[in-house]
Amino acid sequence: MRRLRRVKIVATLGPASQDEKTIEELARAGADVFRINMSHASHELLAQTVTRIRNVEKVIKHPLGILVDLQGPKLRVGKFDGGSVMLTAGATFTLDNSPEPGNVNRVHLPHPEILEAVSVGDRLLLDDGKIELRATRVGGGSIETTVVHSGKLSDKKGVSLPDTLLSVGALTEKDHADLLKALENDADWIALSFVQRPEDIIDVRKIVQGRAGVMAKIEKPQAVERLEEIIKLCDAFMIARGDLGVEMPLEQVPGLQKRMIRIARRYGKPVVVATQMLESMITSPVPTRAEVSDVSIAVFEGADAIMLSAESASGQYPVEAVTTMNKVAVAVENDVNYRSIIRAQMTEPEATAADAISAATRQVAETLDLAAIVTYTSSGSTAIRAARERPSKPILALSPNYRTVRRLSIVWGIHCVETEDAVNLEDMVDRACVIAYQEGLARPGDRIAITAGIPLGTPGATNMLRIAFVRQDGTGSS
């Protein structure tokens, strides 16, 4: 089950793919992490799906990550008398706190936090941005607006607020309950939707307390404005291009994607590129050329993972979508230009022993043409630092903690194996050589680079680099 590519694939599970047989097919086709979207999953379904993924993990003997994606605050208008109205450009339309059914002039907005936060001049985007309103008068429990882009507005359509910072946090009561259930079921990653400010991440970290990785979904302009502060606080982040493309001008999203991937590399934080990557494969067995190009760009840029949403959750061809994504990624990483593009995006290491060792390890491994880089990692930080360097040599991460092994399944280039902590330096060298040999990363006569923290078992204290020789029996000498 060792992948032939460095970028990882996240597949969303749903009605088309949540049975055990399909989950196994998706894993064998290339899925490294499975996403459970709490917008559509009950607590019972969450527990069932986690059990099925863990059963598949035992069968294929390969670690599989589980990402639980919290719904976040869903802002919607109320209902209309008749189910829908047609709004015309230039007309006045009011959103208010009256629960009466709406008409062509007004509708109930059951979110007092919006009524209080919107200022004159702010935009309100309805139904995924299809209808645009601009606030002209606020106060007294209502927002009077002018219709900028006309369209049909029906019951319970979503509201986006690109210009407004809401006082409400990203974690709703439903999210809090879902988060506790996800932790109870040993989820590896928790994705927080509609992050606006660094405090949103802090709130979740207090609850998670290190039991899972915290992933910030970047999908609001307010999060983009405070991007670096948010990235410093989270364990990983997702470029959620769907909502980002609703709340920001579409033409800005590709540049933002490149910028965010570079920031992720600088801070050594895993980054997932998501939304509409192979959208046409929801109903077609083959993607469009533009979609293949889109996936390729994310891989060329050095994203840690690329994600499928409806393609694998509710589409007609979930396994084919993962297979296609895998093929595209393998082709890109074998392209003649790939290494030079990845190398051009390299950032200077931080002024720490751990970063200096990781940078030196990549250079030594490539200069001496070593077979692999082996990192001993308890918390996962040593392995993530090694991946940040984007070496051309395989990275083998050894950890005594299977939760770390699973969590690293979303990180670029890392092949992770559970093993006991080494008892001394000789055991550390032998163990690294034997596992590199068993996993097909090194042959007798090859040399490998080994990084670890001394004293052994100290989390986050990478301070040693050794070069070891793989003997005929698979053990090592240095």
C-alpha cells in the first residue's frame, strides 16, 4: 500500500461511498484520508462510518486518516408565502426580525447577529452569490437593501456576508456537540468551517486539547485578512474554494491559492486544496481537461493534499474519481518540471535546531543520493518538518503512537509506520534500516539518513542526524 506519489488524497464519504466495500475500494484506489461532513451526518452515522474505516484499515494494513468537518454557522433567510419570489435589480428589499412569511418586499432573517452587525454599504449575497443585495439602511431590527443582481429567491436560501465581521464565533451549539462526538470516536482531524478570526481556533483548541489535529477552513475574506495569525494557531488548513469564490471575486481565488500554499510551506503547516477539483465526475466517468489542469496546479504548487467532495460522496463514479486524481498526481510528480518548481518555492529554515537538522537532512540525502530519509517522531512534528523541505527522497516516519501515524496521513510525502520507541542509538539505527528494507524503501548496500531527538522519545526535539548503511540482513551500521 505504499503510494507512488507524495501528495495525499482526501475523499469525502456520503451516500455513494459510505459502505465498507466502497471505502476499501477508495483506499486501494488512492484515498489516504476520509472526510465525514457533519452538515449531512448524524452522530450515529459518524460512529458507523468511523467503525467501517477502521475495519478497512485492518484489512489493507495501511493507516487511514479521518477528517470530521464541522458544519459551522449556517445563515439562511426564512420562508416565503408561496415558496419563492423574483427580485429585480434596483428594487428595495428588506430583511427583518418578523417571523411572518416573506413576499417580494421583505423576508424574515432569523439571525439577530446579522441584523446587529451589518453596516450601510455592506453586501449580502444570497443563494451562493446568485443574488446580491447592498444595505442602504440598518437599525430597528431590519436591514433595508437595494437589489444589485436580480434572481429568484426561495425558502431557506443561504446568506453570505463578505463585508461583515460577525460577533458570533465559528463554533455553533451543533458544532460543539459534533466535535465532542468526533473526539469520542477518535477522529484524527477536526475541520472548523467559516473561521473569521484567530480566536475561533483558540476556542476549538481548548476543547480538543491535543486529541486531534485542528484544521482551519479558509473560506471567508475576514480569514484571509488575518491569514498568518490563523495559520500560526492551527495544525493545518484547508483552502475551501467554494465559499471563498462566493464571498470574494472569483478571479482572485487562484492567486490566493498560490499565496496560501506558500505560507503553509513557510510555517510548516499541511494545506489541503478543496472544492470542485473534479466536479464533472459527479455525473461523468471522465473529467474535463480544465479539471485535470486544476488538480495538476495544486500538485505542482506542492499542496499536501487534494480533496474530493461530492465527486466521492454522492457522485455516480466515486472510485473512478479517486483513481483519476491518483493518476493525475503521479503524472505531475513524474513530470520533468516538477522538481524545479517545488525547489523554487523552498523557504529558509527557522532558526531552530530542529529546522536546521531537517534542512541539512534533505541536502545530505540528495547530495549523497541516499535511499530514504527516516524520521523518528512521537508527536509528528519531526516528520512534518522533514516534509516541509519537500525532499526528492522518500520520507519514512516511525512513531510509537498510532494516532500520530494516522494524523500524518494528510502530510505530503510521508510514509508512516508504527513501531516501538528505540531503546538506544544502535537499536534506533537497526530499526530504521530494517523497516526501510521491509517497506521497500531501501535495499542491502543502500544508505539512509536518520533524524531523531536525543534523548530518545522527547517530543519535538529533533537534534540528531545519522547516516546508516543497510546490511545484507537488513540491519544497519553507521
